Amino acid sequence: MTRETILQARNLQVHRGGTKVLDVPALDLRTGEVLALMGPNGAGKSTLMLALAGLLPPSTGAFRFSGQALQSRADRESFRRRMTMVFQDALLFDATVAQNIAAGLKLRGIPKAARDPQVADWARRLGLGDLLGRSARQLSGGEAQRTALARAFVLSPEILFLDEPFSALDTQTREGLIDDLGRILAETGTTTVLSTHDQSEAARLAHRLAVMNEGRILQLGGLREVMNHPEDPFVAAFVGMETLLKGHVVACREGLLYLRFRKGSGDREVVAVGTASPGQTVLVGVRPEHVVLSLQTDNLSSARNVFPGAVTKVIPQGPFFKIELDCGFFLTAYVTAQSLSELGLQPGRPVVASFKATAVHLLRTEGLDAEL
């Protein structure tokens, strides 16, 4: 489905103390989409979000909202009335939950008789129906963030900006809030920009993903496209594709690349789907969820890539476990708790790792002279 552009930014730059901290030549936000800005701390996510929201004057930049250029002060003020922002800290008033949710409506002059039903509705939708009379000082972190979201949604914003709204919450609270937010965004179709450093948040909420570092967008595209086809090693590592292999194409037959690389005590060969020429140096990556672990090589006929190895580390990751492997090269896999137990996975355990040729993603064929 093609979405119309609601917010357009061009030549967006922010300088601090003479240093350029944000440089985004072009960015379009589409109506009804959730765009996730992902990157490490200090990548420029919050700076970009504040500039897009009109809360941080850029050094340079041109904006269009719903096709209209935002040039005058009146234009910018009108735009800010049509968006809302929720921060990492809920920033609630010293008042009741109901009064906090109603704050924006009250500022806009909505009569109490008209705002009370809207406050009650959004309190219910965000699980706050029994807390309307409670003081904000008595709320848990999750309840406070739900109140902040209700205060934002009750204004029916055309664009919602969320600046790492889950990062201060415990795992259980965070999971429940993400579920509820995803449901509400699907119901309302609210155009949203989400800043996060957590790929699982982006994967659950976003339609498109922009990976940032040092004030620049390194890659922007559909969620699955960026996750499965990162364009450089930084993006690959940040979206969870930790296994990166650089080697030479020794053959190319029927759409399959035969890649040879040297690791440890000898050469290894990986079969991948892609287009390159024999003799080229290429960079490929494998996502951990595409790696299958077994105790034997039987029943692996559909996988062209099979490597014996050993477990080096087991790392809990929410409902899954990340398994780090030494197969003569570094490889990671995700398994469930059941698979962890059934396979007896622990450091030193011999295993067989396999993955299909379609699971090997060609990242780059140029600029690979330097070692990773």
C-alpha cells in the first residue's frame, strides 16, 4: 500500500558548539506509518525527533507538513498543535491521572463536559480506568507512562513522537505496554515516529526503520528489508546480524554464490543466493534466527551450509537464548528454552550448525579492502 507523505524534511542539520551533530539530507514521514529511529546512545535519534517535532530549531532545514511549507512562526505553531510527544520520563503534573490526561484538552479550551468522556475512554484503552482519581505521585513507572500516552492520544494527534518511551521500564511492564501500544496504533492509524535502541521494539511496532549513527541515517527502508539486508557492517551488527563473513567468490552457478573465506585453521565455504562475479570479494551475513542447531547431521538435506562446532556462550534474551558458537568462525543462533534443554546446550557442547543458502544475505561487493 502506497502511503502519502505527511511530513517532509530536507537539508536538516543541527550544530552544537560548532560541531555538526545531525545531518539528514532528506526524510519523508508517511501517513499512518510507524517509523522507528534506531541506533546506539548518542546516535542522534532524539535530536532528529526534536527537530522533526519543531521543538529544536535546526541550523538548516526546510519542512513541509501535508504539502504546506512551514516557513513562518504561525506555520510552525500550527504544526505543533497537530502533533504530540511522549518522552522517556512521563513528565506528569502533580495532579490526578484524570487531570493529567485532560491537560492538553483543557489548554485547548475544550469544556469539561466534552473532555471528561474522552479522558475516560483513553484511560480505559490504556488500562487506567480504575486509576483516574489517583495522584500521579502514586503511580508506578508503567502507569505513569500509560498516563503520558493517554494524554497524547486524547488530543488525536496527526503525528505522535515517542522518544524511547519504554527504556526505563522493567521487562514485564514494557512487554504489556508495547502490546497495548501496538494495538492502539493499528486501531487509530496514527502516524508515529519511535526512537529506540532496541531492535525487538522496532520489530514489533514499526513499518519502516532508519538506523542512525553519529547524526546520520545509515540506512532507511522497510523493516524486513533493513533487518535482513543491511548495507554495511555497523547496520548489520546493530540489527542483530552479528555473523559477518568476508571472502572470495570461487564460483557462481544457477543464482548461487560459492564463497570461500579463511578462518582459524583453514578455508571454509559458504553457499549464498546472490549475484557476483568469480574472484570478487564480498561481505555476507547470517541472522541468528536462521541458524538451526542439531546434535547430528541427519535430516539437514535442505541446508546447503552445515558446520560442526561447539557452544562457547549461552545468553538469555527474553523468551529466547542466544547461542554463540565456534565453527572455525564466529556464529550465533537463537533457540527456545525447550531446545536449550533438549539439546543440552552449554559451553563446550559439540553441535552442528546449519543454514540455508537463502539465509545468507549479500551485504556488499565493493569497498572491502579493509579487514572487518
